Amino acid sequence: MLNSYRDVLALPGARAFSSSAFVSRLPLSMAGIGIVLLVSDQTGAYGLAGTITAAYVLASAASAPIQGRLSDVRGQAIVLRTAGLLFGIGMTLTIVSVKADWAVPLPHLSAALAGIGAPQAGSMVRARWSHLLSEPRQLNTAYALEAVVDELVFMVGPVIITLVATTISPVLGLAITAVAAFIGTFSLAKQHRTEPPRVRHDEGARPPLGWGLLGPVMLASVGLGLLFGSTEIVVVAFASEAEQRGLAGVILAIWAAGSLVAGLLIGSLRVPLAPLRQLRISASLLAVAFVPLAYLDSVFFLSLGMFVAGFMISPSLIGAMSLIGEHVPPSRLTEGIAWTTTGLAAGVAPGAALAGWAVDHHGASSAFLVPLAAGAFTALVAWSIRPPIRPHHGDPAALR
């Protein structure tokens, strides 16, 4: 099974840029919870922690497509270095503003500056794979590898920052995110050999992104974001109601593990599914997997159910990214992938808010209907997608 991964990682520079992107992606899974831990420890105000975190998340979502566009036009190196510096400065100011009890909205503006600089390494590393690989099976394996790396980031990052923040210092926890961003972005920026070439064209000559396809894929990503944000809240509430709050992180790690295993399997397929078909099937099964969760009454069975549900996450994300890779113009690929990242981020906060309301009014088990509805929405959008007749890459007949 691992031969497919060995083949793509054997390409010159592949291991280096993938591992660098792993480090630079760690802040994405650490910064939000790090801000909450710092602010709540310093002030005891979870409401303030939530609004500062929201400022960071919203700024990050807004800047993602901008970083993507600049990467395509100016090159990844300068964007990565600038992002790493902005993130470090923003996080430093956030720490100082909270510790020094600066007046609102200065902590929020500091967190927003960090969000603007949050490195979009996931989009950039996928653009590097697309630049290096032309064979669809190998590109599918590379995208699957990056989906696995994403899951590792969200399994490892929160554990690291929670451990450091609760046993040593929440300030050190946030400082680690800045260090990881700096090391990861500057390391990736140095790897010019695998960087996609810059595209020079006048504003009027830029090829269209193809919003007829990109729009629905981004909307499907919003649905996945709603599902992710709501599920995290409901799982914590479920574990708390079962008087096993400490197991919430374990359940979420099991969820991520299911996605990780599925990503490994998808990447090893010798004949991968067509991207659109994969997105449709996996999104539909993801919604179905949430149906029984509303009827479970033990943490053990919930863990099993979450593993099964997680099994459909990576295939959905890989299908969406592959679809973008095949239809968005190569000269705007990083920007196109970044828009899907923005969609995911845009869905997390409202998903969490809806789930919180459902938990307060109907209890944790019933609140699983929120991610179920988000999954159903994603599946409906996926089935509504009609790819262009002439994609930029590949055979259109194979995509349906």
C-alpha cells in the first residue's frame, strides 16, 4: 500500500517541501486553542477569549485567497516569508496585549494581524505537487498524502499546545506557534527548485478561475466546515454529559484517525475514483454516518461511530482538491485551492454556534443533527456540481 507514497516522495525535493509544510501548518491547529487558553488563564473571561479567537479565524479566512493569488503572481517564497513574519509579530502583540490588559479592541486587532499572516502552506504545497506531477494517479496519491498530513496536524498540534500551556505556561504555548510558523515558512521558502513558476500577465489577461465550478466546491467546503465546527462542540458536550469530559479530546483524535486511515487507503489506489464521483459518494456517506450518532448513549460507542464518520472526511477533501486541480487554470491554482480553505474556515464558527444552541436547548445527542444536516447540505451541493465541458486538465467524461 505504501509503494504509491514512496514513489511520489522519491521525487527530488518532495520530502523536504512536504515536511516543511507540515511544520508551517501546525499553527493552524494550535493558534485558536492557544488564544483561548491564554486569555482564559489571564482574565477568566471565555467570552473575550472567543471574540479574540474569532478575530484571528476570520482574518485568516479572508487572507487565504489573497495569499494564494500573490503566490501565483509573485511566487511562493516572498509570500511565505512575509506571512511568517506577520504571524510572528501578530502573535507577539496578542500575547503582550493580553498580559498587559490592553483595552479592547487592541487584542482583537493583534490577533487579526496574526490571522492575516497565518501561513497558507496547505494550498502552496498542493500547488507544488500539481506542478511536479502530471499523472492523475500520482497526483491523487500526493493529495491524499497532504490530507493525511492535515489530519496529523490537527491530532498533534492541539495536544502540544494544551500540554505546554497547562503544565508550563500559556504564553510559551502561543510562542511555540510563532516559532513553528517562522521555521516552517522560511524553510519552505528556501526550496526554489520545487516552487511553481510565477505567472506574469496583465490584470485583464488573467484566465478566469471558473466560478461555475469553484463556487459550488467552495460552498461544499463551507458545509464541511459547518460539520467540523459543530462536531467538536457536540463531542465535548456529549463527553461532559457522560461525566467523562477528559475523553473529548480522545474521541476527536479517533475521528481524525479514521480520516487519516481513509486518506492512506485513497492514496494507495491504483485506479482512483474520478474526483467528482469521489466527492459525491464520500460526502453522501459522511452524512449517513452521522445518523446513528444521535441515538448513542455511551462514549465507547460514540468513539466507534466517530471513527466510521471520520473515514469519509479525507476522501471528501481529496475529491474537492483534485476537482479544483483539474479545472482551475494552472496559473491560478494556489488561489483556487485557497478559496476552498476559506470555505472550510468560514463554516467552522457558525457550525460551532449552531451546535452550542442545539446542546443548550436539546442536549448533546440531539445536537448531532446539526453536523448531520451540514453533511447532507455538503452532499446536495456535491451532487449539484456540473464540471465545465472542457476542463483544464483531464478527460471531462471521466469526471462524472
